[in-house]
Amino acid sequence: MPAKRLNWIPLMTAALALAAFSVHSEDLHFSAKLSGASQLPEPTNSKATGELNLTVQEGGKMISYTLTVTDLQNAATAELHLGSPNINGPAIFKLFPAHGGTAKKGAFSGVLAEGTITAADMLGPMAGSPLSDLVDELRAGNAYVNIHTNDGMDPPDSGPGDYRKGEIRGQLEMK
């Protein structure tokens, strides 16, 4: 009887190894709900809202993203930043406009930006870092998205949709 029990050990070891591998190969998901109430240093009265969804894929070699907004006026830029919920931090990736795109004039609802992030795309203090460093910051809750708007008229904050310091913001959290 003891010899038959020993036959199960290699099978159990293989099953446990396979289970551990599948856990590590699953995609990680993060999301942020954006609003004017989350904007720093002072909340805005913006009626715009948004959501950023990130998925860490390919064993952490790429992050795909989709940024959607509702009732946003004059979208100028959207950036991923390092920072905790109560701190403004440096931009580390430009979500919008991407690849030489331009700002959106007027009202907009829908997908504002989508694409992928690789280590080569990171800016500021994350430039030259492996993507795993960004994933570590995401897991620690140290990243947020900020959308800036601009009505194209001076002075800043002169009219509807003109929040050059940021209109809506959301902290990324693991799903």
C-alpha cells in the first residue's frame, strides 16, 4: 500500500505546479472612476465623468487600456500619473492625444483613448524602468489618471470645458 501512495506524489506535485503557473499567468485588472470631485488641489464642478480600465497582459510585458468619458468638453490631454489619492504627482504616460493626435473641441462622450503601454512608452521618473515597476505602483495604489481640458481662450479657466490644471481625476485600484 505505501508504494501506491508514493505514485501520487509526482502527480500532486505536477498539479500544484500547474496551478501556481496559471495563477501567475492571469491578467491583472485595474480601474479608475474619474470625476471633478476627485480633482486636486481643489475639486471642480465638472459634470463630466470617466473610467480608465487597465489590463496587464503577456506576463507583465504590456498593459492595454481603454479610457471612456461622458459629457467632457474640450478634451486636451489625459495622462497617467504617479501619486497617492491625495497627492499630485508626475506624468508617466500620455493616454490622449496619442501618436500625434489632437485635442477634441466641444462636447464628447465615448472612448477617448485606447491602446497599449510598454516599458519603452513610459515618461518622467518611470522612463527607462521595466514595466514591472509600474505594475508595482499600480498594485500599491500609487497611480491615477487626470484629464485636462482647454477651451482655447485666454485666460485659463475662462469658460466651459477649460480646466487646464485638470478637470476630472480618478485613482487606479485593482479589480
